[in-house]
Amino acid sequence: MRIKVLGIFAIILDLLAISSYGLTLSMLSETAIFLFLHLVAVFTLVSWSWQRMPAEFKETKFTHFIVMTIICILFPIAGPFAFMLWMNALMRIMQLADYTHVKGVDSPFFEEEEKFYPPQFSEGGAVGRLRHPELPVTKRVQAILAIDASTHRERTNIIRKALGDTEDEVRLVAFGLLENQEKDITDEIHHMRAVLDRLETPEKQALVQRRLSTLYWELIYQNLVQGDILEYSIERAEFYALEAKKILTNDMNIDILLGRFYLYKKEYDIALEAFKQADEIGAPSSRVLPYMAEIYFYQRNFKELRKLLARDHSLREAVSLSHVVKFWCPV
């Protein structure tokens, strides 16, 4: 706004300077008055503009500034008008974005990548090796280790079947892997329960209870517990989740956990309500809609199933869901 005012002021001074030639004075006096008014207008406009110009512009636009100043001096009225428009454009750029002149970029820190060891066989190939007792023990042990390195939830069941292998070495490796998986989770459960006993504020207790619920669910989901311990883990997971929900009423992670518990227990109506609540809170569609679709399928509510899968087009891009979505929603 000020640059416009100064520009208009400079133009007015130039008009007064030109009008000085209409005075009844000598040519030398009229020229002196003209130069004085014109230079005052140019100096005021240029000096104020230079002070207001950002440091980055002073460095990168210096040549442009000199050229515009010369034009401002050589062309009365038109020069200040053009200078005003140019400065106004620079001010607009400065307001619309944080202008930073990059002088250089530091060289990135080089860190040598770890050596890549390609897998010896796929998960299916590893399972196939375990089914052939005539293979050497070392080959079957390698197969168990390959299955353990996978992220598939059925890996625990596959390793557990290896407990019945005829070779002691294979059984020992399978037992050790299962024990380590369970021990890592149970150790954290014991630690979190000890932390929970020391906490006093309900908010902090709720966060620990949510974590305990998640840990018990991991034991269930990874098939690491069976029989009475499985029933106990289900009861504890549900208990800690409900306790945490009393404080963290709008925590979508707790609602999703509860939904997965009830879906595992085949309590479909309660599970559906939990997922719907997580969806209303703002949980990502990829974490809620597939479970809701599964529940509608079990309930044979195919109309709602199609409507649900058609709601979010991003599900078509998910590798694990795209074929399912395209089957139920072909268009």
C-alpha cells in the first residue's frame, strides 16, 4: 500500500516539475526547479523501496533495481509509474511465499548400505521343505528360520507343526522360536503391569491399559497361546481395552481393538458397533471398512457389503483388497 502512495506522490511531483516550465522564469531556473522536484520524487521512491526490499532480493534483484532506477530517472511520470508496478509485484511475491535464496546445499551424509542377502526360497517353498522329512536337517532348519522371518500370521501355526518333526534338531529350533516370540510379548506385559501399579493419574493409566490390551491381542492374533491361556488372554485384552476406553473415550485405536476382539469371538453385532464408532471418530478407511465388510459377509448382508466397499475408492488400490472390491463392486 505504501509503495502505491509513494508512487503516486512521485508522479505528482513529476507533474509539478513539468508544469514548472510554464512559469514566467528563465529557462535555467525552470530547468533547475524541474530537476529538483524530479530528483526528490525519484530519491524518495527509490530509497524507501531499497530499505523495504528483503535481503535476498537485494542480492538477486540488484541489477533489476539499478535498471528500474535509471528508467525512473530518465522518464518522468512513466518511470516512477513503472517502478511502482515493479516494486508492487516484488512485494506481492514476498507476501505470498517465504522467499529464500538458496546459495548452496550441503553434501548428503553417505552411509554405506547393509549387504543384501536374497531369500533362498519363498514362504511356500519353505513350507514345502518342512513337509518332506527325507530332506537334510539343515535344509529344514533353514526353512523354519525363513518362515519365522515372514510377517504372515500363520507362521506360528506352521512352526508349531514342526514340533512333531522326527528330528530333534528341527523340534528344538521350532520350540525355541515359539518360546522367544511369546517371551518377548509376555516380558513387556509384566513390565507394563508393573508400571500400571505405580501410576496415579487416570490418563496415564489409560495409556498403559491400551498398550496392555494390544499386547494381549498380539498373543491371540499370532496364535502364541492356546487353551486356558488363550481364554485368559482374550479376557484380559477386553478388560484393559474397556478400562482404557472409560478415559480415552475418543480413541479410535481402542475401538478398533475392541472390534477385532469381538470379531474374533464371533460377536458380530458388538464388533460392528465398535468399528462404526471408530469410523465416526475418523479412523482411516483401510483400518475399519475391511473388518466391517467381513462382518456383513458373515451376516449375509450383501447389500450393505457392496455399499460399504463402494464408499472408498482408495480400497481398489490396496493390493490385499483390490480383487475383493472389484468382485463385489465391478463398476
